[in-house]
Amino acid sequence: MTTPMLEIRDLHVRIEEENKAILKGVNLTIPHGEVHAVMGRNGSGKSTLSYALAGREGYEITDGDVLLDGESIVDMEPDERAAAGLFLAFQYPIEIPGVATMTFLKAAMNAQRKAREQEELSTPDFRKAVREAAGKLSIDTDMLKRALNVGFSGGEKKRAEVLQMALLQPKMCILDETDSGLDIDALQIVSEGVNGLRSPQRSMLVITHYQRLLNHIVPDRVHVFSDGRVVESGDKDLALELESKGYAAFDGVPA
Ligand SMILES: Nc1ncnc2c1ncn2[C@@H]1O[C@H](COP(=O)(O)OP(=O)(O)O)[C@@H](O)[C@H]1O
Ligand SMILES: [Mg+2]
């Protein structure tokens, strides 16, 4: 059997501050090259899953394991996970006043190269990489001179996020789009970005509340999340079934 890209085994996560168990035994396996979707009602623990995978502070893994391409990541720091090829697109992108987007991208790329013991990119090589990636995403280079995410529209934030993903070339991308209320513009950007980055060497986990995103990003598998667990898995049609029947049909919890 080939090693999956991501294997989540019986993952239990507790929020330290609240001393509250949120994830109660998540099992999820994503093979190389596949795009999986996680859908679930608000509060079911989807964002907690993405934070725990990224290694965010305050989310304690109390049981279980997460393997990235066969290697356990649960004891790694967030930057080590990123260097190992994990990328998390935040639901609410952070704003970095005073740091031009270009400068941020260069720092992010070089931090990753350093962790991988590769040489820093020269400025001309970096500029070339950004120009190419930005061109494909129809990003105006003027946007890259502005401070990262500061005053960016929703669509611009999404573009900046997909640009980071394109430049860092992660092997496992996690996109949490749950509550962000994607408008048509942002929906288009995310879908095109994700579809453009699909490859046999890259897997993706798309977390969403909205079935319509999955009309644009057609997933290989859909998982229904409820009360900190995967309660049902199926092919792309499961998303449609979920929309017509509602979550209650799958988790027994009244809407
Ligand atoms: N930082 C936190 N402190 C306290 N409770 C939290 C925190 N983050 C999430 N929760 C709780 O964990 C549960 C799952 O939340 P979340 O993972 O955001 O769900 P979803 O993304 O599916 O809407 C909710 O009951 C939420 O109130
Ligand atoms: Mg969420």
C-alpha cells in the first residue's frame, strides 16, 4: 500500500483555555493527489481541526496521531510543519501593517528554503517567480507593494493567499472557508487557484460550510463532520445529498 499524503488517526483535541474536548476521534485519510472536502454545521469543530493540524497554540492533541506523507507531525512546531510541506489558508487572513506583500512573500519563501537547507533565492529569481505566479492569478503587481492584507478587499486577500500557496508549493494544503462568506469574486479566485494547483504530488483539504464551493472545486471525497468526528464519507454527490437533506439526516442532531 502506498503511503497516504495525510493520515489523521483517532485525533482528539482539547482547547486548553476552556478545558473542553472538541475533536473526539477524527479519522481521515487523503491519498496523494486527491482533494477532499469536510463539511459540517457551525460549531462542529472544522476550524479546530485545521488549527490542530497547523499546530496552533492552545489546541492540545490529547490522543491520536497525524502523519504527513508517513511522518508524524504532532510534535513539530508550526514552522516545522510548514517546512515539511503543510500549508494552512486561514479563514481570517492576518494583516501585517508596514510589511509590503512582496517582502512578506520573500521572507516566507526563504524561511521555508532555510528549513529545507536550501539556499536563499536571489532577488531576480524571487521576482521572476512572483511575476509568473501573480500573472497566472491575474494579480496586479501594484497590490504586492501594499502592506499584506491591510485594507485588502475580500477578493484581494484570497488572491494573496492563493499566491502564497502557489509560491510555497506545499504538498498538503488546508483551506478553511467556513464562515468567510465567500462572494462570487472570492469563490472564483479560490476555485481557480485550487484547481490550478491540483497535481499528483499535492493533496488538499477544503473545509466549507457551502455546497456551492464544491461545484467549482470538485472533490474526490466528501466527509461530513459532526460533534468532532467524521460521521459519513462519500463521493462528490454526498455534498448535494447533504444540501437537500440537511445535516440532521446525517448526525441525528435537530437543525
Ligand atoms: N478558542 C476557543 N475557545 C473556546 N471555545 C472554542 C474555541 N475555538 C473553538 N471553540 C469551540 O469549539 C467548538 C468548535 O468550533 P469550531 O472548530 O470553530 O467549529 P466550526 O469551524 O465547525 O464552526 C465550538 O463549540 C466553539 O465554540
Ligand atoms: Mg470554522
